[in-house]
Amino acid sequence: MSNIHKTAIIEDGAIIGDDVTIGAYSIIGSNVKIGNGTSVGAHTVIEGKTTIGEHNQIFSHAAIGTIPQDLKFDGEDVELIIGNNNKIREFTLFNPGTKGGGSITKIGDNNLFMGYTHVAHDVIVGNNCVFANVATLAGHVEIDDYVVVGGLTPVHQFCKIGSHAMIGGGSVLTQDIPPFCLAEGNRASLRGLNLNGLRRRFSDRADIDAIRKAYKAIFESGHPIGDVAQEIIQSSDNEHVLAFANFVLNTKRGIPFTRK
């Protein structure tokens, strides 16, 4: 049985699952679906064609599913999909997609969005990520699994961040960051591998050593990074190394690094 405060407004058509909690003065729009066990804090607005999975915690004053901050948006049918077990803290802002970007903003499972984070239109977020306070994802950004974005860090539109990467707080990211890497600064550039994150999540030290070797070959050998990445793809059978090299080879915005 759900626990809905008497001052909350649930518009006709909204679908509310079992054991859902909705706090005082919150507004749930007519096209919203909220899965079992999710809690919504006071003074929260959830609107648009928004689907929220199970056991999420949405804190007070969040704005979820409001129209994109894109001047080209003209009321088209767009969507926001949020998975399970996410923590969405106070004053966060999540927008749905736009027609030009595929019409969907999609968020996976087990992510933490700290206060004042912004997920703009057409953003894709994987699983198990952490976005510290005032992390800002512009339109069309793609974030893979286990990414950490530090506080007060804006990510430029169309950027991609690979799995297990970390972006330092107060950075300004305008290019792509490959998997397993650490980047920071204004403008952000590679500082090496996210070794602390890898050591926490990788049980096989040989995988870390293989990734480290690939990183040095691509970014520290002095040879064109695309050529080195292609050679690695042809010679390696390590799945993590292949993912790393393929990311480098397929980057659209380029990778910020300094030759040593």
C-alpha cells in the first residue's frame, strides 16, 4: 500500500506502484509511472512522459521530466526513463530527450546524483555512477558504468565518458574520456588511470597491468594514438584493453592529453 501525503497532487492517468511514498506538496503528472518501493520527497515535481523504476529515492525539490532546455524543442513526444535503486538528491533537474537526439533520456540503475546535479536532454547514463554536487551533464552526453564525476564539473554536450573513469571536481570537460582514466582541470585533460577505482573493482591484477600497458602505448609512446589503438585491437585478446582501444579509435570529440 502506498503512502501519499494528503497535500500531494496526483493527476489522473499517473500510475503509482506498490509501497510508493510521495511527500507533501509534490506534483505527479498524468503521464508518469512510478515503480514499486520508490519514495518521492516533499515539494518534488515529476511530469512529462516519465517512467521511474523500483526502489528509487527522490529527495525534496527535485524537478524530474520537465521539458528540455533546448530552444529547438517544440512540444514533441519525448521521454525520460529512470531505472532502479537510484538516489536522486535535493534540487536535481532531469530532462527528457528531444526529437533530434532520439527522443529519450535514459538513466540506469544504482546511481547517486547529489544535490543540484543536472541531467539534460538525450543524456544516457549507465549503472553504478556517482555525480557529486552540481555536476552538470549537457545534452547528448553519454556516461558508461562506474563513472565518477566530481562536484562543480560541467560536461560539454556530446561528450562521452567511458566506464570506470573519474573526472576530478571543479573540472571543465569538453572532450571524450576513455574507460579507466582519470581526468581533471580546466580544461580537463588526462592525468593517468583511475587506479584506485580499478583496484576496488578488478580482482585480477593482470587486467590492470594490461590496461596500464595499453595506456602508456597509446598516450605516452609519441606515436599517433589512432595507429597505436588499431595495433592493440589487432594484437590483444583482453576484453578491457579492447574496450579501451576501441573507445580511443572511435572518439568523435577527441581525447584531451599532453604528449610527454
